[in-house]
Amino acid sequence: MHHFLNSIFFATNNSLSIPLSLYPSLSLSLCPNGLIAIDKKEKGMQEMGASGFIVLLLVSCFFSKSRGAVVPALIMFGDSIVDVGNNNNLFSIVKSNFPPYGRDFINHRPTGRFCNGKLAVDFSAEYLGFSSYPPAFLSREASNEDLLIGANFASASSGYYDATSVPFGAISLTRQLSYYRTYQNRVTTMIGKEKARVLFSKAIHILSAGSSDFLQNYYLNPLLNIIYTPDQFSDILMRSYSNFIQNLYELGARRIGVISLPPMGCLPAAIILFGSKNTSCVERLNNDAVMFNTKLENTTQILMNRHSGLKLVAFDAYQPLLDIITNPYDNGFFETKRACCGTGTVETSFLCNSLSKGTCSNATGYVFWDGFHPTEAVNELLAGELLGQGISLIS
């Protein structure tokens, strides 16, 4: 099953690793240089698995000459999908640095990740050869040499729309960008201007936002949903997205990936809060997500055309997660509507705690850990999907 996956390591220094079980239609052979190669067994392999994986092999062979990870650093911005603990140190009502969060993480300790274990970006870091994870910028671990593999500026309940973060005490994207400038200054002081410039330009920058803008702001805020249609609100978010990418580019970032909205209407909490009495996905929320994601792809292409040397990828998280939800048994899951924590409906953050009654004992068969966030098992699958989509960021 997917939660017993083994990884293929493409070099002795673990410079690039891939979860083999994500690609059952592949066979192994040894390259002349000692690396592991993979050949297709079937012509019916999905497009991403075929083309993406072949390119990935070529990239892995190229990077076998280097030591360490495929890229020098990973840098994260956004919301709870990628937050690894920045909210722990804030006066925020949205935290997850207590049990049962983190019960399946390293040493079974909560870290501030909104999951029972690893996030998709944690798996991505492992696949790319990092032996540790970029630290939360506001944590004690974010000091000196630890910052040379990157940093995480994400904050749960932040969004493209800066006002989204205010009621929750989260770090807005504007403020995250300010922290990034501070980070760049610290790194430059440590390794010098030219080495720092290379690090920033070759580092992969990941952005995840938008869910909180809709689920924790737009749908609940009459000042917004009366004045703006979902389409108009998405346009506002697109302007913020464009400005953010423009600012990153001016700061030297050249490899950036942005994660799309998930099927918001299928999140357990969304079904309870915005759905009818049945337990089906809320269609209008999913339609809004599809509309937003289309704008995100179009805007991403415009930005790519506008900025020389910019590699910008819009990661599709919507379809892979929807496929898992609609075909759970094919992916090793049995529970798609109820989350593991508590009643499996709305419990998130402080509502998901060690006293929450009904929390499942084994989350590996659940798609959702709490009312809004996937389990570690799902994050592992999503990380493999996103890696396949992001080949251009490492080639």
C-alpha cells in the first residue's frame, strides 16, 4: 500500500529520490554510471508519469555529479498547506503545535504542521535530496547554517488577500515577503553576495495560498460576497499573485512553483459549513476552485512571458486530490468524507486536540486528517504528483 512506499535513490548521496510505488508501471535497471534507471512497462502510462518521469531520469543523471540535493535551497510561502510552525510563535488562534497533530511525525512530536505527519513539501524535500527540512523562519531552528538550505515563511490562515490573515493573527503574504528580504540579508552576510545570488536564483520557491481567502473570508464575509462575485474576487487575488511573483523576481528568484486550489467543496469542514444535509462535495465551491485555477494557469503563463529567465509552474493539486477522493480504494483509502480527528467534520486547530472524541487510531486509510487538511498518506501521493509536474524547476 502507498503508506509502505520505498523510495528510489538516484545517487549514492541521495541527491534525488522518487517513491517507486507511485509508478507501478515502471521497471528498474542500472545505468552505466551506477544510477538507477527506469523503463516503462506499459504504453498506457499516464502523461505525467511517462514524460515527467523520463525527464526526471535525465535530470537525475545530470545532477549525479553534484553533492547534496538537486537544488541548493527550498523556500516556502503561503498558508497551512505548507506552514511548518511559524504560527507557533504568534498570537494566533490557528495553531497545531499540540497533540494529536504530529503524532506520526518524527519522534511523534507536534511541530505546527497541520497534519498527523509530513506535509507534501516535506516529502518533496526528501525526494530532492535534502536530509532535513527548511525551518520555519520564526523558529529557533532558523539560525545561521540552517538557513542555507532555505526557509519556510508560510503561516496558516494567510492568503493572497492580505486582510484574510488579520482576524486569525496570521502572517500576510506582504509580511512574509518582508521576512524573506531579512532572510536574504542574513544569507548574504554568511556566504557573500555572489554565492547568495546564485543560491536565490537556483532555489525552488513554493507558494500555496487561496483556500483561506475563500473558506475563511469570502464565503463568510458579506462585505466581500455581496460586493464581489467569485469571479471578481478571483481577479483581485490574481493581482496579488502577480505582484507577489513580480516582487520575488526582483529579489532574484527564478524558479517558482505555485500550488492551485484543492477541490474545496470536498473538504469535510466545507461540506458541513457550506453544503446541504447530504455528505456530497459542494459543487459551487469546486466550481469556484476550477475557475480560480484556470485564472492561475493563465496568469502564470503571462508572467512567464513577461519575465526573462523565470521558470514558473502552476501545480495542479485539484485533480490529483479529487481523483483520490472519487477513487479512494484504488489509492489505498477507505474514508473520504470524515476526517480522522474528532468527529471528522469541522475539527481543525484547537478544535482538534487530545481530548477530541472519536479520533481514529490509524490515519493511513483516511484522506483527511482534520476538517481542512490531508493526512500524511495523501501528502505523500500529492508530493509525487507535484514533483512530476515541476520538472522544469530542476532542469
